[in-house]
Amino acid sequence: MQTKGLELRRLAKDSTYNLIRQGWAIIIGLIVSILLARGLGKENQGILTITLLLPEPLIALFNLGIGPATIYYISRGQWSPQHALQGNTVFAIWISLISIVIGVGLIYIGNDYFFTSIPKSLLLISLFTIPISLLLAYLNTIFNALQDFRTFNLISMISQFILLILVFLLVWILPGGVYGAMYAYIGSNLGGLIVLILLLIKKLNLHFQPSLGLDLIHVKKALDYGIKAHLGNLVTYLNYRVDNLLLNHFSGASQVGIYSVAVGIGERLWIPSSAVSAVILPRIASQEYDEERRRQLTTLTARFVTWLSLLMVIVLWPLAEWIITLLYSQEFQEAAFPLRLILPGIVFLNTARVLANDIAGRGLPEVNLLQSAIALAVNIIANLILIPLYASRGAALASTISYSVLAILTLRAYCRLARVSWLSVYLPTRTDWTYLMKFWKVALKRLRSLIKLSDV
């Protein structure tokens, strides 16, 4: 297979920025999770996890796919960055107000069932994350669409660093307990948003026009593409998080705390697919008339991601119990078994995420929606059966089952659309090693240049 014209050098450069951000996220996220687990204990860790299940689903629900739509339309030259900035900002403000009103209603209506033993004041405070997070999601995708991955990743890295500092100050030094942790989450997102706004003004020479008037043409166009991508992303999010709600209902906050540690470590292995997925979507969207190029780029990337994920799982599997005990204390040792159960699903899901971004880049997000809906149904049924029997272990097994189903469905859909065999997605070719070495050399060169620049 020829890969001429795939711009592997640019793919390596852009993916390197994402890999640096993912590596940073792993390190900072790991330190934050350790500080929270040791500072809060498994009961309060579970309470924090459940509390975040109020704003996070609302953010996911009312995201409405504006981010993917922004990437899609800017990549195709149908929107200017200034147009996206103004339209997305006003829309985010209105959607945030609606989300907060619904959130308050959920707190007072569904508190006894969904948020058992969670203080109402803590839940109300958590709603402040909604407008900040939506603005971050809507506006940072402008840099993604322009394939300025260096700036795109910088925002996330700054937010994570601020989170680390605030968690240390508000959970360990003061200490503020669960409330301190919540203030840390809000403060980190706010810091990231401020930096994002400054960079939009400085780097792209964009300007904000004070207005609360909705551009209905902008909204309609955004939703034409975005709502289909949004529903798929929403269902995928629920597939990732519905187990926490069911686990809390059947087994209590303590088991949620155990499970959150296992999932937190397992999700760090999403780094291969996360690093390239942000690159794949705008690249595929911009190559509308070059199917062979699309096909080669996606299958090559999927193979690399699959085998790297498998290697990471093989290394982590025997070390799971030792790592958890060392980092999180003996109190969380029980999380090792759920972690091992979820690792096979992580491998399958990494591949599926690459293929799903190719499908979305073809303008067919509704295909991802259907597959995610089926996987969610499987996940709920599996959780309802397994959690009462095995608690956190049952939730982990249900996740692996649903991830595997999603991977099979996504592989089937991609192979039909791209007209390729599933073997081209999984089986390495003789030329892969050559391209991997070229990719690695470019990535290392880019990394060295970034290190030199930071020294200056």
C-alpha cells in the first residue's frame, strides 16, 4: 500500500502536540487523583464523583455538537473563525442558562433517588462549572479546526495545572474537603477559559462583540451537523458514566470511590486514540474528494493505536495491584480487580475511537449515534445484571462488554463505508515499521524543538 501524500510528517507533528498534552494529562491527572483519594478517602471520593454526575451530563446533554460542527465547517471553509467565535459565544450563554435551571430542578426533584446523601449546597455549587465548560468546549475547537494543535492543547494543559495547584491548596493545605475539591474544578476551568480568550484575541486577532442576540442562521447550520454528532457523543458519554449512577444506587458511594480509581487509571490508556482523533477529524473532513488518501490514513493510524494500546495493557495488567496500593493506599487495593476487567475493553475502544472520527469526518455522525445507542443499551442491561451480584467488579465487566460491542459495530460500519477489510485495520503490514520509524523521528524532532523553546 502506498502512503504517498498522507502528510505523515504533519500528522506526526500534530499528534506529538496531542501526545504531549495526553502525557501531561496522565501525570497531572494521576497526581490530582492521588491527592483527592488520599485527602478525601473512598467515601468522600465517591461523593465527589457522584456530585460531578450532575453538571457533567448536563454539559454533555446541552453541548449539542457545536464543537464538532465548528471543526467541520471551518475545515471546509464554510465558517470563518470570527463568525464561529461570535455565534458560539452567544449560543453558549443561552444554553448555559437553560442548563442551570434544569440542574436546579433536578437537585430539588430527583435528589432522593439520584443523589442520595449528597448535600444540596454542594450540588448547587457544581452548576457553576456549566457555563465555563461550555464556553471552553465551543471556543477551543476553533484552534482545533484550524489545526493549530499546539494552542489547542495548551489550553487543556494550563487548566490541568491550575487544577493541581488548587486541589493541593483547597484539599490538603486548608483543607476544604469535598467542597474544596469542587471549587478547585471550577477554578481550573475558569483559568483555562481566561487564557483561551486571551489567545483568541492575540493569535487570531478575533474580537468579541457584546450581544445576547442569537444568530438563528448560525444556530440552524450548527445543529444541522452538530445535533447528529452531539447525540452520538452524548450516548457515548452515558455509556462511560451510567455505571456510576447504577453502582451508587445498588452498592453506595464507597464502591463508586473504588470503581472511580479503577476507571481513572484505565482511561489513561486512551492516550493513543485521544492523541490522533483530534487530528483525524479535520483531516478527513478536508479530504472530501480523496477517498484513497482517507482510507490509507485511517487504517494506518488504527493499526498503530491498536498495537500500542495492547502493549500498554500487557505492561499494566500484572502491576495493577502494586500501582494502586502504592499510589492510592491500601484502602483502594480492591480497585485492582475492576481495573483488570476493564482493560480489554479499553483496547477495543481505542481502535473504535479512531474509526468513529473517520466516520464523523465523512459527514455521517448519525452512524456513530446508532452504534453508541446500541452499546449504551447493552451497558445498562449488563450493569443491572452484574452490579447487584459483583458491585464494582460487575460494573467493570459491563463496561468491557459494552466497549467491545461498540468496537465491533464501529469496525463493521467503517469497513462498509471505506470498502476495506477488517484485516487492514488490525493486522500490521510490512511497511508499517518503516512508517512508524519515520513518524517517531518527526515526533522526537518536534519534541526536542519544544524542549529547547521552553528552555529559552
